[in-house]
Amino acid sequence: MDELRLKLAIQKSGRLTDPSLDLLARCGLKISRGKDQLMAYGENMPLDVLFVRDDDIPDLVQEDVCDLGLVGLNVLEEKRLELAARGHPVRFQQVRKLDFGRCRLSLAVPQGTSFSGAESLRGRRIATTYPFLLENYLRERDIEAEIVTLSGAVEIAPRLGRADLICDLVSTGSTLQANHLREVETVLESHAVLIRTPLALAPLKDEWVERLLMRIDGVQQVRESKYIMLHAPRDALPQIRKLLPGSESPTIIPLEGFPDKVAVHAVCRENVFWETLESLKKAGASALLVLPVEKMLA
């Protein structure tokens, strides 16, 4: 029955689309979606995916059209401040911080323009698509400036004479450079988040939300994790333990026929570099093997 299926809204097209779909695939979700369809059907979970504009995702969860939403923190915080400014209640809950979609909302000035901190903004015109986040930033610093709200192409506003500087999302900074702009201050560090409706769900739907959250935690834990296996002299174990990056207590296994040597197995929650392996070998390790970790539940 449709009322027992979860609905999850994600960005239709943009920087969060592919990572969001990859996360769901890693969580075991198989979806069927025709070309250009705005809704995908979960084949092996009672979960359907709606592909929408990122700005609409908080509203869809707020209005209980969708149970869950996967959206950038920048969009979420802009909506939260907008609702508060209009005296409306905020009816969505952030339930997970996700490890992709990292960017920042920053102030940028034309190359050659001096900037000596927030005081430089006083009386200036600032173009942005995030007026509520910018207004909040200025209010916290007791600065009056004119906010020029645009729906897009913010980076060309200074060249068109519509603004003195901009407040826009920055990822690599290449767009700013191409438009002769210089990043000067960060307003908000952003990343993808998972939100849900605060309304009570049917027990079956609530159970699937908890299972999905558990799987997301498992996926994020292993993103950089590696499984290391090696042989080592027993007297080298203290040094080898110190060299294993981000590892909990490793598993120590006796080696048949070698009373002075053991096998060491460990999950390392940080990246394993060649330098790490070279240090382990120098400490006495041999037969080193590094494997990716696909899934892990704590």
C-alpha cells in the first residue's frame, strides 16, 4: 500500500544528485526509473525517490508530502531562517550529517578590491541567492548593508553594476576566478544532510527509517576504511599497533609453526597510505595486504 511506503526527496539535477543516488545504492536500495521520470520506485525496499528542485526539498518535508529529504545544509538553513522570519514553525528535523556535498557560502569581492573584515561591508550592495543567511550574518555583526536578491548568475552582478560584491556558494573557487572575484570570508560551511518529518510515522515506516539510518551510518563509517592483514613478530606488536591508522584493538592470531610470530587483522578507519605500509614493514611487518571495506555495522 502506498501509505506504507517511504517517500524520499532528492535533488533532480546538480552536485548532490549522483552522490545521493550512490549513497542509496550503497545502502542496498535498487530503484527502477525511466528516462526523465521524476519518481523512482524502490524494488527491494518500501521507499520511493522523488527527484525535485533542491529548494523545494525542505518544503516537501515541512508539508509532510515526503517523509525524508536529502539536501544541502545551505538550502536547509536558508529555509529555516525564512520560516522564522515569517513567523512560521519549522517542521523538519535534521537526522544525519552526510559526508559529501561539501562547499561553503562565502563573500567574494572583485579582484583588486580591498577587504578588511566584516566592517568593510557597511553600506555596500551584496548580491546573493541566500538573502536570509546573509541577513543573519550581517545582523549578528550589527552591520547594515543592502542585500540584492538574485535567482542566479550572482557572480556577474559586480560587472553589471548591480552589486559591489557577492555572497555565493564556493566549491573549488574556479567560478570566482573566471569572473575575477576573490573569496574573502565564509558565511556558512555546508554539506549534505538527511532530514525527516517530525510527524509520527506508521510503525512499519518508522522501522524502515531506522534501518536506513543504520545503513547510512555503516556506509559512512567505511568510506575511507581499509582492512589490513599482516604478519609480525610478537615483540613488534606494540609499535605496529601505534602505526595502524584509526584502528581499534586489532585481532591477533597465532601462526602455525611460528611461535614467535602472529597474524594481525585490523579495520583502519582512516586512509592507508604507502608511507603507512612502509613504516609497518620497517617495524617488522611482512605479508601486508590491504583490502577495501564495503559494509560495516558497529
